[in-house]
Amino acid sequence: MKIANLVAGGAAVALLGVLLASSAVAATVNYSVGGWGPHQFPAPTTPPADAPWGVTGYPGDTVELQACAGTLDLTPGVHVLKINTLLWTVDYTYGGTATDPNAWSDVPFAISAPRSITIGVSNGAIAQAGALNCTWDNDVLSFAPGSAMDFVVSVSGGSYSVHVTPLAVEPFAGGSPSLNTRPMKSPLAITCAFPCLQPAQDVWAQFIVDAPVPAHTASWGRLKSIYR
């Protein structure tokens, strides 16, 4: 009798070990984030005919966020994953007045970049505000942290809560491929042929995954019932 109980108890422990081991194997799910742009940002002021590059010589910078897809590991915790590729082309931006190209001021632009996001079969949207400041000497681009989006992702074995927040792109200045030069707005000091495409940058987001709710929460209770 004792041997039978011991065997049954051993089988229960072994089966429980299999269940725990299988639950420890992290699930994964595909995700994708839509693109935004390309959008061009010409100055609101039309240059006069005597501007150095003429009336049509200031098309402004172009900014684009390219779509991205990847795989999310559903291990509970914080994951930082790429969500877009940032492309930025620097070009002449007019900062003078309608009558005086020498009365130069910085030209700021506010950017709104909404994108779609899908995790598994769950769809949502994220938004991210950016700032582009065009000056006489150089241009500076940045993005603030984006709006958060919550998902419930169901996979075999349980449902996971996923909280997604786009991360900031810190301000950075436009530059030519050489680290010792930079594009200049002045026609007297050009070091990068315009339009000047900047090196692509990755845009990231934080994915917070909460512990799953197992599909078979009563497994241990059934085991105790069978092998008590």
C-alpha cells in the first residue's frame, strides 16, 4: 500500500513538473508598427526673388518613420524593441521675411506622427509628437515619448497584458556623413550636398508584459484530487 501511494505520489510530482516546465517556456507573438510620412516641412513664408536660392530654392526638410515588424517575447518583464526607422533629409528652409532674406529667424515645426500597431491579432494606435527646428547653421530634430497603448494578447496557454510606450528620440542635429562636417543653411558654407539624407536611426518602444493567466489554472487542484 505504501509503495502504491509512493508511486502515485511520484507520478503526481512528475506530472506537475511537466506542467511547470511547459509554463516556463516563453511564448512569442509577432508585432508590427505602421509607417508615417514622408512629410516635407517648407517654411510658411514664400522667399522673395532676391533670396540666395530663389523663390523655389527652399523646399524644407523631409521626415519619415518607416514601418517595422518583429517578434515580442512574452516573458513577463520589460522589453525594448524597435518600432520604426527614422529617415531625415535636410534641405534649405527659408527663415527670412517675405521681403528681406537677411532678416533671418529660426523656423520651428511641430510634428504629429500617429501610427498603427498590431500585436498578434490585436490592433491599436500610437501617437508621438516631434519637433523640428531649422536654423541658419543647422537643423535639430527630436521626438517626445509617445502615447501608451494597452493590449491583451492571447496565445496557447494564457493571456498576457502588454503595455506599449514609444520612447523618445533625443534632439540631434543634422550632419553630413563626415563627423567633422555638418550641413549649413548659409549658401557660403555648404559641406553636404542638399538634399542631405541623414543616417537612418532606429526608433524604440518599451513593451511591459504582465504575467499570463494560464488556461489550465485548475491543473494542480485536479492533481491533488487524483493523488490525495
